Amino acid sequence: MPRKPDVDLPALEALLRRVFGRGFTYQRTESGSSTQVYRVVVEGETFYARMAEEVDASFAPEAELHRVLVAAGARVPDVVHYEPFDEALERSVMITTEIAGLPLGAATTEREAASIGEAAGRDLARIHAVPVQGFGWVQREHERAGWPIRGEHPTYAAYVDPPSVAAPLVATGFTVDQANTVVRLLEEAIELGPPDGVCSVAHGDFDASHIYEDGGTYSGLIDFGEIRGTDYTFDFATLWMNAEEAPPLTEHIERGYAELRPLPDNHRRRIHLACALSASHRLAIWHRRDGAQAADSWFFRFVRDRLAELLKDQPT
């Protein structure tokens, strides 16, 4: 995805002056293509100013979620300023504190990785303790109340929508039998449903790049731009999608998670179904958007290969 150009910088500076006074510097972060993010330094302390992706997208649900999670003891960025809609920037804006350190990486020792993973698992459990009304992408329209969080679909079945993936999967190289197998897996996911019958917040992009450590110690989780309402397994499926991170990191996270939220007896089967759901939905969405050109993306091919591997292995 092409990197968005900078926002109106004089308008951004005017907002930052209202929040911090005049003693600040700022610079656009290297990461972030769809979301414009600026690192702001005030008297040696770092903050991040995030612009909503679209004019009609509100940060209200995300800002309130940050506050709820901080109050629950989760190590996530705290919101220092929320602008529902800045007329000059033509965007909703959220400014947060910094999570110190760097993303969890290969240089982390096995012992450190275990401790960091368990701590991240406890924070993931705190995230999943937040209920959502409905399922799927969080509704961010300005005219809607930011809290409680609401998803776009009224039921889990409407969100999973098994028939919707069959034709796109066949079009991307899967056989009809394989596509039908995926449909049956999604139907099974609906039959099982969320284990407590309640939809909960998912981080939405939960992987090692968003788990931060500072000097070998867990410092927190970042980036809640992909939040949605779904079953707790969605975030575990995202971990599985990165072959380099699973299973060791997943096992550490599960151990910490279970300290706060016991995992069901059929956890492994649920993860398998969530992986089928996550991979098939991604492939279907990308194919509908880009057609045959979707396969030009290495990540599309990676997800397609991961789904093919999953269909060969059917845990109970």
C-alpha cells in the first residue's frame, strides 16, 4: 500500500501547540502507510500523534478502549489527548504516550522471551475481557457513540459468512474440495461460537512486532488500529499466521493468558478454526479488491500457502 502523504503540517503544529505549548519537536514515523503517525518529543518525553485513516472515521472507540485497558492494568499507551475532529486536519486525532523499547526480536534470550510472552498473554486476556456489541470491524462513524464498542455484524454467523469465501478461494488456486472444506470449518466455528457466548475485543494485528520489550523486560503492547469484535481465538490465529513466531511465542502467551482467562478444553481446535477463518477472509477480501493481481503480493501468497498447510492438518 502506498504511503500516504503528510498531513497539513501547519495545522498539525497548531494542534500540538494547543496540547503541549511551544516546547516540542515532531517527525513522521518511518512505519505507517495507511495511518499517518508523528513522533512528538516534549522535554525529553515522547508521544505519538495518530491521524484517523479516513475523514469519516472516529478515534472515539479506540481512545476509550485505551483508557479502559490502562485502568485494568494493561501496559498499553495512555491517551493524553483526543480530538474528535480537527477542522483544519479534517481528521480525528489521538495522542498517546510511548511504550518504551523495541519490538520483540530474535536477539531476545529464551528466558526473556518466555517472561515477555507470558506478560503479553496477561495483557491479551485483559483486552479480551472487554465486550463488544456485534461482530467484525469496529464501527467508527462520527455520529455513533464511541462506547460501548460496536461491531458491524449483528451475529457471529453473519460475521463468519462461510459461503462468501468459496468462490474467491477457487479463483485463487484452491480446488473445489479444498474450498468446501474451508466452508465446513467456518460452519463448525459458528456451531462452537465464542466460548462464553459473548463477543470480545480483538487486538486485530497481534504479533511480535507489536509486543515491546525494553532491556529484556516486557514494556507493553502497541497499535490498536485493527480492533474488531470476534471470538478470543482471532489474535491467536494471527500469531499462527507468522510461522516464525509459532509455536514458542504462542505457548508463552497462552501460559500467561490462562492465568487470567482459562482456556477451553477444545482450545487447539478453536485455534485451527480461527486460522481457517482469518486466512480465508483475508484471501477473499484481497481477491475481491484486486482480482488476479492479488497474487502479485508476497503476503497474499504466504497466507494462501499457510491455509493450504492448515487443510492438511486437522487437529481435534
